[in-house]
Amino acid sequence: MLERTKGRHTDAVEIKVLVRYDQYEKAKKAIAPYLVGENDEECFPWREAFPEFENDHSWAVCLRGARVKENMTQRELAMRLGISPANLSSMEHGKRPIGKEMAKRIADILSVDYRCFL
């Protein structure tokens, strides 16, 4: 029942590129026409866009978002973490805090910084 049934809908993708330091400006100019959100007017913290969620448990939002970004189900992530899907669900709904060690384990699997879960 917790399996994902729909794919993500997006009109943008994230690309990471390693460039030599002395070639940074040249590379930035070359890809500038294709970038999304590079202007200050387009980029701002999510808390400004959604102030009604200011008091929500941000670690839960980060966990759920990172899991969906990696196209993983709760069951898949729970299995890789060695915890029950119910435990993971509690974390994603803000009912159970995420400790530092668990945050590091989650971050390794989802390729994000562990501090967003604390």
C-alpha cells in the first residue's frame, strides 16, 4: 500500500559538474542560458514561500522530500536502514525525531547532508 504509484512531474533536472577552478567563470557563462533559479528574484528560502509550515517538523519534510527525490518507497528505505517501515513513517510524519547517527545513515543512502534531518 505504501508503494509509489506515480512518477515525479518536473520540467527541470539538476546536473552537477566538476570544473577546474581556473575554468569556473568560463563554464558558468557557457551554461548560464540554461540555468533555472539563478536570479535572486527566483530563489528564496522555502520558509518564506510557505510560512504556514514554519512550525512543522522540517526534518520530516526533508526526509520525505529526499526519499521521493531518490524515487524510493518507505519500504525500500526502511529495509536499507534496517528499521521497520512503521518507524520510518513516524519519522516522516514528525512523530518521531531523528537522532544524529540515524540522520547520518539516512544521509548516506539519500546523498544529502545529515544536518537537514536534525
